[in-house]
Amino acid sequence: MEYVTAVPHSRSEAAAPARSGRRSLAVALLCGALGAAVTLLATRQRWSQGSATVAGGAFRLTAKGSDVTGVPAALAVVGLAALVAVFAVRKAGRLAVAALLTLSGAGIVAASLVGASDSSALDDKAARAAGDSSATVAALSHTGWPYVAAAGGALILLAGLLALRYGSLWPAMSGRYERGTDRPRRTARPVDPERPEEMWKALDRGEDPTGA
């Protein structure tokens, strides 16, 4: 009786990392773009509300996320730029950009959670409304939007972790767009000496119109 030894398919084994790279790339792009959009949207919403006593009456005050802290929105833009820049660099540069993407997501989460209980923005508004620097907001309450911003930051954080883990398998920008790459020279076209405008065009292209 003959026994057949199973031989692993080298082609399928080589294709496994490529499939992992494509899947991780798709997830990272989705998470990064969605996380930045969610964070930017959340910072434009009302995060807290309260009231201040003005002329013996209650004056209603509200604060948007951008009033409380500008960190989440700024880091969302940085994270989105880093996600795009991942494809323009290689090796150590890609690792550094992936780390920046990860830190951007972590910073958004931290800043959003701190802002979820912050009252300083409304205290400043209460002081201006009452004309008294010592005035503070009363009946303070918060909404759930800071946690939505934190969720957006978590998505960017996940995209950064995927870039750190699988970034080496992702495609990079074509070498012809990189600085210092030799570009193929165009073959000089013959110039009709009886047409001066063609000679000027050849000179503009850096070609020798005489063909020497």
C-alpha cells in the first residue's frame, strides 16, 4: 500500500499574509474614517447645560463640545491625516505614523471622558452673563455626546493598532511619486526648423531643438 504525503501549497501559504493585510486595511480605513467623522460630529453637539442667576432670574446656558475642549476635534483631524499618510511612507516612517494615529485615538478618548464632567466652560459663561467673575453655573447636567466622541476616538485607536500590527503588509504609494525617484525621460520629438514656435516649445521642455 502506498501512502501519499500531503505537501503544503506554497501559493496558498504565501497568499495568507496578503489576505490578512487586505482585511486589516479595510477595517482600519473604515474605523479611522468613521471615528474621525463621529468625533467631529460629537464635538459640535451640546455636552452640558445649566443656568445662571441674572437680574434675579434664571438664565439658561449650554456648552458644545468645542466650548468644553478643542482637543478631540484637533486630534480627529490629526488622526485622519495620519491614516492617509500611512500609505505615503514605508518601514520606520510607517511605524511612526501608525503610532501617531494610535496616540490620536487615545488622546480623543481621554479628553472626551474628562470633558464629560467638566463645568468650567459653563462657569465662564455664567460669569460673563452675570457680570460677576465669581458666579458659577447652577443645575448643571451633561449629555451623552462626550461618550460618543470617546467612541469615535476608540475607533481611531483601533485603526492605529491595526496599522502597527499589519501596516507592513499594506500597499504603499507608487515609487514614481516619491522624491528622488528617477523618472523616464521623454524622447525628443523632431522639430521643424521652419516653425519657430516648435523650437520655443522644445526649449521649454528642456530639449535640444537642433537634435545635436
